[in-house]
Amino acid sequence: MKNKQYTAAGTDIEEVKRLNAKSGLSYNEAKELLAQTTGGRGTRIYSDTNIEEVRAKNQHALEQS
């Protein structure tokens, strides 16, 4: 059995890590999900949208109208 590590306040560090792993999405995972599903502001690094493809489609649509 390994020695448990505690913070200065007495919190069991490994227990916190274990509970966090079970708690759902991390902050960055939540930001990534929002960017991919809603196009959130300031989340470009998480988006999989091809900007050039969108521009080309928009240009083509303008030329057709």
C-alpha cells in the first residue's frame, strides 16, 4: 500500500483525483464540446470547421443568386 498524500488542509489528493475522474467533462473538454456544437466565441482552436471550405461555399452561393 502506498503512502497517502494530503494537502495542507488535510485533503486526500488521490481521493480527489479519483472523484474528479468520475465527475464528467473537464473544463477544457466542455469548451471543446461547446465549440464543436455551437460555434462558441473564442473557441476556434477547438473547432473542426474548415474556414476555406465555408468561404468557397458562400462565394459559390453568392454567384448562383
